[in-house]
Amino acid sequence: MAEARTAERAAQGEGHPSGDERFALLDKTLRKARYQQDQLIEVLHVAQDLFGHLSEDILIYLARQLKLPPSRVYGVATFYHLFSFTAPGRHSATVCMGTACFVKGAEEIVQQLEAAHDVRSGQTTEDGELTVSTARCVGSCGLAPVVVVDGVVTSHQTAESTLAHVGEVLAKEPTEAST
Ligand code: FES
């Protein structure tokens, strides 16, 4: 049985047809985990670290490698809020939704960001420029409401100040297409 699996893998070749070397690194993790199905969560973490998110392609690849039904892999991945399913944008705005930030208007900030950039929280704009997300308390409650833009904490935000700041960040680096 195990030999059949190994033979099948050899026939398929290591890595992914795309040639993306990150799949080769993922294979390394799979080998280390001995293709054990109970290592799925660990492998999902590694995949997210490598790719920044878990695309459908990655989830199907892992299902095949671990001989699990794709529905099982999807089920586990979507159960945990740590996993992201869309590619991160070039810029990010994460609104803290912890209690201190929430009572000071964080929800309004999220809504305005979503409306202004036509994107839902947890997703990336179609042009791949901005990912909007929310987080639990980021540990700076005295600065509430807090928005983390490209990894930098901005304090005492309003919807207006956040939109202005995010707009500046997006404008600073023109895309290659526009240069
Ligand atoms: S609740 Fe937002 S930083 Fe603590």
C-alpha cells in the first residue's frame, strides 16, 4: 500500500506542475510529516507561511498529497480563523476590533474602508493593492481606535483619518503598469 503511494508520487513527480518552488518546500514538510493525515493543520500552517494564504489550488494539492477528501481539507482550513484564503495585497489595513477599539468606532472604520475600496473585510481589492482585515486586541488599547497599516500602528483613528492615510499609502507607490 505504502509502496503504491510512493510509486504514484514518483510517477507524478515532486512539486507542482506550475514549477513554483514553494510547492517543493511544501513537499519537504509533507515528507517530514510522513504524509500523515493527522498532520494536516501543521501542514496548512506551513503552506500559509510559504504562500501568505491558502488558495484553492494549494488546498487541493494538499488533499491529494495527504489522500484526504478536499471537503475535509476545506472544512479544517475554514474552521480555524488563522487561515486566510485570498492573496495578501501589496498594502494592508487591519482594524482592531477589540473592545476598546470597538466602543470607539472601529466598526465604522471597517465599514468605510470596505465601501471606499469596494472590498470586504478579510479580502483583497481586485487590483491586488489593498487587503482589509480585522483583528482582536492588538495590545495598544490606550491608543484606541487602532488601525495597523502596512504593519505600522496608527492611533486614535477615525474613518476619515484612516481613509486619508490608506489613500496616501496607496498613492505613494504607483503600480508598475502606471509607470
Ligand atoms: S482593543 Fe484595540 S488595541 Fe486593544
